[in-house]
Amino acid sequence: MLYTVHHQTEYIYSTSVTLSQQVLHLTPRHTLHQACENHRLNIDPMPAEHLKDQDFFGNTSDYFSIFNPHQKLIVTSAFRVSLQSRLSLSNLQDSLAWEQVKSHIKSAPYNQNDAVIYLYSSPHVKCSTALAHYALISFTPGRPLIEATFDLTQRIYQEFEFDAEATEVSTPLEQVLFDKRGVCQDFAHLMIGCLRSLGLSCRYVSGYILTNPPEGAQRLIGADASHAWVSVYCPTYGWVDFDPTNSCIVNNEHITVAWGRDFSDISPMHGIALGGGEQTLNVSVTVTPEALINA
Amino acid sequence: MSSLFNQIPYQTEHFNELLDQYGQPRAHWTELMQSLQSESDAEMQERVNAVKRQVSENGLTYNVYGDISGLQRPWDLDVIPFILPESEWLAIETAVTQRATLLNHILLDVYGAQSTLINDTLPPELVHGHAGFLRPCHGLKYFDNVALHNYAVDIARAPNGKWWVVADRTQAPTGAGYALENRMIIARTYPDLFRDLNIRRLSGFFANMRDSLSHWGRLCAQKQQLHDASILPLSQGEQPLIVILTPGPYNETFHEQSFLAGYLGFPLVQGSDLTVRNGMVWLKTISGLKAVHVILRRLDDDFCDPLSFKPDSILGIPGLIESVKRELVVIANSLGSNLLQSGALLGYLPDLCHQFLSEPLKMPSVATWWCGEPKALEYVIANLDSLVIKPAFPQIHDYPIFGEDLNTEKRTLLIEKLCTNPQNYIAQEQVNISQTPTWSNEHYPQLHAQSVGLRVYACATPNGYVVMPGGLARVAGKKDSRVITMQRGGTSKDTWITSEHFTQSKSLLRSTTSSKDLIRGNTYLSSRMVENLYWYGRYAIRNGQISNLLRLSLRFLLEITPRIRVTEWPTIYELCTWYDLMPNKMPSTDEETLKLLKIAVFSNTQTSLSSNIQQFFHQAFNLRERLSNDHWRTVNQLSQQFITINQQPTTNETFDYLDSAVKSFSAISGFALDWMTRDEGWQFMSIGRRIERLQFLCNTIKSALTMPEDSNLDWLLQLTNNIVTYRARYSARPEWLPVLDLILLDDKNPNAVTFQITGLIKYISEISRIHATFSYEKDLAKCLTNLQSIDVDDAFCHQSDTLIEWLEETYTISEQLSDQLSLRFFSYTDTYKPNFA
């Protein structure tokens, strides 16, 4: 599948910002299943300095700073991407029992084992017995990893309600688990917490998803948002992605931008502003299948 | 003092620092003990008092977190030093050098090739599961491969006489400055002994620290020049810019930070004083941005850059990591060094020492089990009674728990906690650490044996580590002799390393200063410092005037009968209300007035003199490193006086307090005039002083002019400090014309309006010379011309509209001047807001 992606972040300030320094994680990764071309990043006003780097997790990050007073900041990221189909659930039947996966990760040689990076608590994901208890309902003794993880994905989808008003970036996992509501980011963090609390390795993936419009309805520009899901380490198949917000195994409708331990490692844009008064944020994401563009 | 030794019982379960197994003092203690024994009790008491006085006068404090009123908790320093012979010290020195070298290797490895993880000499969990492992720092490069610039280690002596390591301090070790201050005080206390015993000096250690940082600063300056051709190279003799980064005055060791800044001659800065531009770190000064070469930080790793670490930290410098990645600034200690400050690491050090240094670890650590290893956890649970449980990582804030203290219920809870997050805890063997004589005045004066621990300091030089010959000895507090921490009440000691021969203490790097190295003028004044100096100047004058005004009011009330004072009193009262010292409505009785005046002096309300003095103290606290010791002591003593006031001061006591305040503020003026270098900072302070005095004079004269015509003008001369001059010139009762001439026009009179304005013009023109014109010079000059052109015979009289108008206008101009100064020179120091999308 071919898509074009357009992601715009706009800040409007009530008074002048005299200094702005921002870090972006907006450049899509190249993976086995994903090839990107023609990535363009546009920053308005033009930054005084702009540096590109690769972070610890292998993502591309951009650092920029603006010293000229401004009342509006617009960052646009656009690219074309082609996605290959991944293995479906029926092709992932041979995973090890989850307890075996655990010991496999511990014993694998360090330099061939990036699973070890994603085993522990991180700023937004604190492992806990409560999370382990919640996970254990799906992770029954001897159950194959993929099957158990998919079961957990479905449970989160069924038991939790999508509610954009319920949480903020800082809402702790215990509260999400208690209130049973949140957004894709919360569900991803929750699922990561469940798996890590069992001693499994799990990472946070940020990117975009093609939101299917209701039958007969026009695709709404900007209706799609930036999305998040999880990736679980399985010795047999490598990293396998699950999307608890949509109750599915990731196939060819998820466009990967970056991955890390949790949101804090790879937030699309974060930074500081000096001055500015009240700030208003508008984010819009458009993912258009190539077929529609041609039509 | 003959029975000194009898006071120290010999206990076999602890090593006794003073006595050997026969109950005799060890050789290195004999001279001190003999000297103490030959003294009378009174002499010793005098010594104890002298130490206490010095601590209080130097304002040595230690802040307790979460307690703003605890800002001034005095430092506890014992009169008896802790003594070690050089022979024994050399072994400690070698071991600490080795350990610092080893830890530096580990730090370079974990943030570099990670061979320790690949070889399995370090469990990955201790790195990836440690909140102190900062991923953005992976792959950083370091000048001369030094990442651990300053290191401290807590050691203690086991019953068999051997020293053990209890904990490592690798992030921003504290206490070296306190050790130096302890030395300064204790050395004064035993001047003869100190000379005779050849005690090793500490100054060489700090010279090494300064010179090594300068060395790396110069390497960094070269990188900066390659990075940006517009940056000028350091001229010969020019020092690289090294700053001390502080979390601010509420940090527990702020006093030490400001002391070290003054001692080492490095500006003390907060995160908001620095900014990252074009990949470099800059200090915001009043003359623009100055490139920073080295940051000696007292700020925790994860607070240093909100863009890379804790996004809500407002103490840090956004973008700092970008500069560090490009080697355009040196951070000491390097970002991420907190990783090694983990008790979990201790068990792995012997093997790591073989791996990196091919030799055995010279000083063992207290037996430590990291519960993250299942076998260790099992052992810990089985042997809880003889163990102390501590957090494995500094990010986990938990007090040490002694297994032996727990009842069944608490024990079960602890075991549950350990099993849930085993990787977060370590267990250490509970060691009976050695005991050393300590002075106590409780019950009756005597020596006590107290548990002692020693913090030893090392700093990196391009030629390897050097160790401070001495250290910060700490004895346990009364409550729990098993815990040694200043946070929970303990006492510190000066540590003496006695030497057979006198050793010159010198830096390994420094060459002698030549005339080319001479520095004139401090070019590194941060905007924040200048703002502080400006307000320090203003508040010094304001408080002096308030004290004077209150004293005058009290005198008026008590010494002049109501019938006589009725003409002037309303005006004086009005001035008191102007400073919010008295309520707007005048009290009906003298008794009530007296009561209110006392409240104005002593109460806790925001506008009282007492509160003003405390605010002034905080202002001075922020400038600590710019003030001479005597200057600082005067401020500190004054503030102490007002803190320790008893409940119901008598009228006489009130007079005494006011006298003392007036005197202190004139002493402070003296320090400001004669003791401070007249650099730009001084000019800003002087502008503050002149503006404040000008406003006071304008206001006071204006009020006086509205009094009834036959009013007595003595009070006006007294309040404006002009009475002596007036009486020397005129013998008659004060009259309007000569009084106004003296207070307004006399440009030789430091208490006259003209004098303030000419001073302001002078300082502002000097500032304009460097920072481009600042328009107020002209306004003030015009003000002065206007005053001089007023017809004296016609207008220098009671109720003069011309004068009142002029005074009001001048007052407004001074206010505008103050606002413009803020906008122009101070506004750099805004705080920023984080954003997320």
C-alpha cells in the first residue's frame, strides 16, 4: 500500500515568544515492512539553527531553535510511504511460551539483544504488581507469547473506553487502570506496563494510522491523528506490533515514525518557549491512500 | 581536664580511634590530648564558644529540604578534630585514587563501548533499569577521557581497624567546601598545635581542581573556535570561563556552593543565567552573551536539560546536551555520572577492577547484596536482622531500614516490598564503625565516643586523580548512632593528617603568575547578579532609613510632650505610613502608638523592620560570594539578632535594637563604599543606593514642606543625617533656607539631593559608555539644572509650590529610571515554559 502523510503542528501564542527550542521526532523510520521517500520538514519561522541527530533508539531527531520574536510556530512534516504486509495472527502460531521468552531474553548475548533495553520501568511506565495481575489473566501458564499478547490486546480494547477528555500526558497508569478510560497513548503505556511487569520486553511505537471512514462518507482532512501502539519482542519472529486501541495485530495500515521506551523518548514535538503568554495548539494529520490521490 | 581518657570507655565491638587496646592514646593523638589536659575547663569552654561563634558569624548553614524556614540551620562543627597519621592516610589516598580511576573507566565504558555489559561483568539491569542511565549521553566524548571530574567516597573503619567503603558520590559530591571552612575555623582554634603537628594543608587540592578545570576549559575554547570562526581565542593569560551551576538558594548545600564560588573565583549561576545558542553555552551578562567553557554543576543530571531529560525542570539549560555532544562545553561531572552512585554496583567492583586496572581493588566495600539477583534476595530475606536495607538508586527516596528494628508486621511488609521490586534495593551488612572522641556540652562538658565516618574527596587532573589530604569527618547524631547524615542531625569535624615533615601544598599544574596574567575587572557579571546587586543597594538604604525613622518616631513619642510635638508629629507619622510601618489612621493614645511602633519593629508582618531585615538577608545570601567575610558577617549578625528577639521587648530594648540596626546599616554602607571593587556590579549597586536615597529625600522634604510654618526642623536634619553638619555651620535654631540649602543643593553633602543626582549621572554615564546610551542621563541632568535655577530666596521656604513640584517630578523620574534599568539589563532572566505536542 502507498500513502502520503501530512502532519502539521501549529502553536499560536498570545504574546511574542523570544526564544523557542524544540526537539522533533517526525522522521519516519525505514523498516523491513516500510519504505519512505521524500520526507520534507518545514519550520516556520525559519530556525536560526537546525541540527539532525540519531537518538539512542535509532530514531532521527531534529533540534532547532528560533531567536526572532514570533507569535506563531508551524512545523510540517510530509512524506510518501509504501507498506508491506506483515505476518498475520494465523502465521504467528509458533511462538514460545511466554515464560520461556522471559528467560530467553535474560540469557541472550548482550550485543545481539536489543530486547534488554525495553525490559524495565521508564518515565511513563512504572511496573507494578497491579499491572502484572491484570496481565496474568491473559498470560496463563505455558500460553504462547503471541496468543497471550493478542488476548491482552483484545481485553484492553473491550474493557477500556476511548475518552480524549479523561487523561493528560501526565496521568499515571494506576489511574488509567482504575478509571478504564484514556486515549491510544494511555492504552499503549498500559499494555507496555503489563508486559514489562511480567518480565517481557515491550516498546512504544509512534506513528500514524489510516482511519477508515464510515461507509459512503467523505474522508475528512485532518480528522486523523498521530497514533501510538506497542511492539513485543518474540524470539521466533522478532518484534511484533499490536494495537490495543484497535484490537488488532499491526499489518499494513500503520505507519511507523519512531520507537522508544515510552512517549517521553519520542514525543513528536517537545520543547520550551520563553514568553508567549497563553498558547493554543492545533495538530492535524492526514494520511491519504495513493489510490485516492490518483482518482 | 585531667580525666579526659576516663571519659572514653574502651569498647571491643568498635574500633577506638583514640585509645589502643591498653587504653593508652594512640601516638597521633598524644599531642592534642596532652595539650587539652594541660588546660583548664574554662579554656576549653572558651574554645568551644569560639567555634560556635565562628560558625554563626561565617553564616555556615545547611538547608533542610522542604523547610524554607530551615534556611538558616547552623552547621554543626565539633571542636575536637579527627586525626589520622600520614602513614595510614597514604593507604587511604592510594585506595581512593584507584577507586576514582576505576569508576571513571566504568563511566566511559557504560556510555561508550559497553564492554562491561558484553562481557557480563555488569548486569544490563544495572544500566538499563537504572533511572540514572541517560540515553542521550550514550556516545559522548570527553576531554582527556575524564568523565568523573570530582569524586567523593564515604568510608568507615571496621572493628579490625581496616577501612571500608560505604558509598560512592559520583554526581556532584558535596562537602569539600564545608571541609575547607571547618579547617579555617579549627585551625584558628589551635594555632600552636596546628603549626607543630605539620598538618597537611587543603589549599593545594582546590588549586588542582581549579587548574585542571582551566586546562579542560582551554581545550574546549579551542573546539569552540574551530566550531565558530567568529569566536576569538583566549588571549594570553585570559582564563576560560568556568561557572558553578547551582539549583538556587533553597538547595541544601547552597551555602557551600556560594562559599566555593567565592573561594575558587568562579561565578555562581543558575540555569536561567545560561542559554544555548549555535551549539554553545553562553552566560547572560549585562554586556551581552559570554561563551562558557566549563560548568561545574551542583544540579542533578536529569534536571540539567529539560529538552532531553525531565521536561518540567525549570532549573536546567534547554539544549545543553546539544552543546555537550559537540564537545563545546565541559560539564563536571559529566552528565549521566549519577549512574555510578548506586549501591548495587559495589558488589561488581572487584571484578571490574581486574578488568580495567588488572589489579585487585585496594579498599573493600561493606558487604553489599543487590536484591536484583535472586540468590542475593534469598540471602537478604534470610538474614534480615543483621542487614540494613537501602535504595539501590539515588532516584528512590527511602531512608535506610535496619532489619533488627522491625516487628513481625513491618518485616512482612518489607519482604513484600523487596520481592515486588527487588532491583530497587540493596542490603548492607550492619557494621560497627569506629568511634572517635567528640565534645559534648550536654549535662556537663566532656568527651564522648561517637561513631564516625569520613568523606574523602578526589579530583581529576590531566595527570590522574589527586586526593584532598583530609576530608569531612561526620559523627552520628544522638538519635541513631547507626546513621551518619547531616540531613538528620549529625556533627562534622575537621580532619587532620599529621605529617612527619612540613609539606608544601601546591597545585600540580599552576605556574607562577606573570604580569601578563593579571586580570582587571570582572567581565562575567550575570544579569541576575547585577539585578541582585541593584536591589541589595536599594534595600540596604531603605532598611537603614526605616530603622532611623522608627528610632526617631520612638524618641518623639517618649521624649517630647504631646503639646510640643503636635506640630511635627503628624508629618513624621505620615512618613511611617508611607513605608507601611503604621496604619493610616493615627492612634488616639500614646500607649496605642507605642504598641504599634513595637509591632512595626518586631512583628512578622510583611512590612515590619524585622521582616525587611530578613528579606535583606536573603538578598545578601544570593550575593554571598560577592561580599567579603566581614561584610557578610555584619549582615548575618543583624539578621540573627532579629530572629532571636524575646517575646515582649521593653522600650529600652527596642531602642537598643534600632540603634544596632542603624549602626549595622552604616557599617554595611562602609563595606559597600570601601571594601567592594568598583566594577560594573558595584555601579549597579550604587545606582540602587542613590535611587533609594533620592526617593526618600524627595518624599521626606515634600512632607516637611507641608508642616505648619513655625515647626521645628531638627527632626528633618536628624532623619536625613544632616544634623551634625548643620550645627557645625549654624548655631541658631534650624530655619528653612539654610536647611533646604544643605539638604537640596550642597553637592559636597552625601546626604543631599544634589549629591544623589550627580552620582546617578556619573554611574549611568559609565554604564552608557559600555552598553550604549541610556537616555536617563539627560533627564537627570535636566532635573539638576532645574533645581539649580530655582530662585533660592524666593522658593526655598515653607509650602513652596515650586519645590514641591520639582520634588514630585524628580521622584517620578527616579521611578522611571528604575523601571528602565529592569527592562534593559535585568529582563534576560525570564523563566521558560515547556510544551508538548
